[in-house]
Amino acid sequence: MGVLGMVAPPQWGGLGLDWVSLALVQERLAQHAYFVGSIVNRVVGFGLMTMLRNGSAAQQQLWIPPLVQGTGVMALALTEGHAGSDAGAVETRAIPDVAGWRLRGRKIWISDADQAMALLVVARTDPDRRGSRGLSMFIVPRASEGLSMTPLPKVGNNAMPSWDIGFDDVLVPQDALLGPLNEGFSVLGSTLHYSRASLATTCVGSAQAVVNLCLAHLRDRHQFGRALSEFQVLRHRVADMQMRVDQARWIVRHLAWLIATGQPCALEASQAKVIATETLQALSNDAMQMFASQGYSAESDVQRIWRDARLYTFGEGTNEVQRDLIARHLGL
């Protein structure tokens, strides 16, 4: 249907649409199944936009077509045991070699890694510079020799497997470097900028699904001789739920418009990520209370959304870090 290439230029087989169009489609996809909207997030946010904004002509020619055609996905390999929210603490090394670069280290909680056509790996290329300086990003094909992967069991999001990855002298050529040498933190920033916008949109769609499930439950279930929809406490609760979804929806739509019109929006990306993820988490918790034992069933859609939602307030940058970024924009 062209969904994965909606914002790609026609020269790459894309539809050449703007980010507002993508946000509308992604929200509706996630309303029916979060995972479907999440696929769009990972293909477009981690792969396509990273290549369009930072890839060389040769890298774009190699990696963009499979992303647009839906035959490949990229995984962002950033998190380490001591480098989660503190991305500048990355210890994985990229060591110069006559044939290119050799990567040594470990990454953890890397989603989609085993099925990805390539990993976007953040590694330290200047060991004398600490923090966010001296980091670079590399495109590492999944078939590279020296990669080892171990699956990590999770509470939720089981349709998006996560992996512990070892890099044992993984050799990549010189042209595997994505963006300028030692400027990987800025490349990472642009990647997370789009993926957070996409994540927020997906959370809005999933939050609307929660409200819809609750509405159907209130109409269909009867207690004390009346439908649950006739109890004011529940009517007011679901009204509050819908208002929270709409509030999150409008900050997400505003962010999409800023991206579509090429305006700076780092502040709004952090705001949208916090508001949308916390809305989904709060609403899925309210729905579990409303559904009671029916929601607690392992076959319930409500419990699945509830388990999945717990990830998003700390995935792709914790909400605490987002609040700190927002405070900086306020001059603090």
C-alpha cells in the first residue's frame, strides 16, 4: 500500500507525502494493533529518516529501497549495560583497521536485531573524548562475522523481540560510517527526533483503542440491574479518558505539522513523547480497573495493552530525560 514509503521522495519509490499524512495513517493503524503502527515507527523512524538525513549517496542507494518496499528493517543499537538514558556513556569501541573499522563491545535491549538487515550501531571512535563527544554511528549488516545475539524475555511487546548483542571484532568497511566521524551523537539525535514523534503517534492510536474497548464494555456489561454505562462514576471516568486522548492527539498533530513544515521541534518532540506515553499508561491502568477480572484474563486485549504500555515511558529516552530536555528549552 506504500505506507512504509509515505514520506520517502518519489525517486526512491515513495509517495512523497508529508509527516501529517504519516501521523494520521499511523494513528489509525495503531488503533487496531499497536504492533502494526510500531512497524512503521521502526522502519521510518530508525531507518528511512536516518538514511534520508544522514546517509551518503551510496548508502541511500543500498539501504533505502528495501525500507520503502517493506523487505527490510533496521535496528538501532544504542543501549548498553551502563549507557541507557546516558547515551554519552557508550563504551562499545570502533577501532580503525586497514580494512575499515573493528567493533568491540556489547549492546542490550536491541529490538528487531535478529531480523534486521542492518544495525545502526553507536560506538566510540575517539577514546580520549568522553560523554557525547567522540561517538560515531555505523551501519553494520546483520550477516557480519563476529555478531552474537541472545534473546531477552520481556513482560510485554512480545511481537517485537529484544536482544543482547555481542560485537567480537566485527569488521565493517570505511563506508559503513554513517555521518561525520565523531559526530554520531548528532546523527543519533535526528534519529530519535523522528522515532519519538512516531512513537507518540502510535501511543495515541493505542490509547484511543483503550477508550473504545471501555465504551463497549460499559454498554454491554450489567451490574445491579443496570448497564455499567448508567453509573456516573464510570461515565465520568471514560469521559476523562477521552479528553486525555484528545489532548495527546493535538500535541502529536502539532508536532507532525512542525516536522512537515521543516520547523525546529525538539521541544515539542519531547513534550509529545511524555504526554502520549503517560496518557496510554494511565488509561490502560484505568481500563484494567474498569474491566476487573475480565481485563486480567491472559486473553484480554486490555491486559496486553497494559503490559505493552509500560515500556514506552522509558523506551527511546526516559520521560525523566525528556523533562530535563524540556527544562533546558525553558532556560533552566
